[in-house]
Amino acid sequence: MVDAMSAPELIRIVSRDSPMALAQVERVRAELAALHPHIRTEVVPVKTTGDKWMGDLAQVEGKGAFTKEVDAALLAGEADLAVHCVKDIPADRPLPAGTVFAAFLRRDDIRDALIHPAGLKLDQLPDGTRIGTSSVRRSAQLAASHPHLNCVPMRGNANRRLDKLAAGAADALLLAVSGLERIDRTDVITEVLPTDVMMPPIGAGILALQCREGDTAVIDTVSDLGHPDTHREATAERMFLHVLQGHCNSPIAGYAKAERNGDLSLRACVFTPDGKTVLNAHEWAGPLDPPTLGTSVAVALLRQGARELIDSIAH
């Protein structure tokens, strides 16, 4: 806990300018206000390459397309704190030099939801139903479990995708439950899919707070918002992805889970885009620390041929 004397008076928070990103910032502001009512916060919105580009993300640096401009504002001193979805932060390379994670907020729901205007569930969808998603993770899993469904490319924030669904660009959508909760649109959910049907992306449902390395006053202040179990889960998952060197076109899924007794497990899969090959690993940490668990699960998948599978996919 930081004392009021050394705490900053104002924290400028940089974020993507999408409704979802701004809702995430409001959560951070509310949690900060509850812990440190004397600190003022200000939002610095930026439009990222990923928000402007509606094509294949691999053509614009993949996942980094959603973080590059935010990182730049932080490093330039235009803001003091960045709020990121962990699933959007590349793990195949380190954080930008001069920045650190100050906290991982308590994890939200990691599952995906099906949105179908007529209320059909996933197993009820007829042959040829068009599912709007640009996620290789989702489309590979659907190809494996529901090969009779067709995935059609669909990018844009959740509100925009819901508009496209209403306009007939697809028959159904897959969206993250946590995202729909953040924009207050859980009313559209037809079915929440269990993780054994649709495994989440690495970092699902986790918001990370990133600061400049030397900014100890801000780091100490916002680290109070961190959630220990989420920190352990995020650390294991990001180390797993780092060892695999997955890119934004890699169909990789997985999640770590900290149990109430302190046990930590990590379950993960690597798929071929057509869903015909699925590599699986699931380990419990026991005495292992989170990074070692992440490494161990990645090595288990590498033994099964994950490297060749990932490298064979264009990116």
C-alpha cells in the first residue's frame, strides 16, 4: 500500500478508444477511486492500428496492432498508465523496453458466448450456418467439433460485430463473455460455451496495468489493484505462449487455474487451422512456480510436434 504523501495527484490512463476499452478504463478508475479517493484520473484515448485496420491482423504486426500506439503514448510520457487486455499483448516478444506490468486485475469470465438471433444453441445450428469470427482459435475449434458450420471473417469491436450480425453479415457470432459484460450486452447471449467446447485464448478475461519502469509512485499506487491468483495464472499462460513463440495466426488456446487451496494447473491446445490435428497438454504445478509450469506445458506440446504445426502456418 502506497502512502498518501508519495502517491501521485493525477494518473493519466491511456487506452484504445473503443467502447469496450473505455469501459475497461472505467473499471480501473473505479477501483483506484475506492482505494485512493484523493487521486484524480484522466483518460487519454488513442486509436490503434488494429482498430483502424479491418483486414487480416497478420498484415499489420498481428496482436501488437492493438498495443503499439498505447505503448508509445506511455513511453513518450503522454500518459502514466496503460490498460490492456492480456490476450492482446504479444507474448512471443518481451514488453517494450522501459515498461513493466504493475498489476493484473481480478480475472473475469474466460468463456466464449454464442449469439444467435433466433436463440439456437451451438449443437442446434443447421448445416452451413455462418459464424462470424476472425479468430483462428475459434474457427479451428469449430472445424474440429462442428465441421458443418462455416466461419466467415468478421473483425471490429463487439458493438460493431453485433451491428453486422443484425445486418445479415453472419447468422451467428462468437464473442467473449467478459467483453459483453464490460459493454453491458449480456442480453444478447444465447449460450455460454464451456471451456471443453471452446477453449479460451491465452490471457482471456484479464486486464493488465502497464507503467513506465522507473515510475515507482504510480507502480506502487496501482499495484494495490492486483489480484494474486490472477497474477499467477497470467504469468503461467504468458510464459507458455512465450516458449511456444505463437503468433496471431497460431490456433493456440489455454488457461491456467488457481484453486482455492493454492494448486495451479494449466491446460492448453495447439490446433491446425482445419481442426484436424489437436495437440493437448494439461499439467498441475505441484511445487513448480507459474513460469516453470508454463514452460513445462509448452514443452509437452513441442514434444507432440507443436513447433512444426505453428511454423507451417503463414503469418
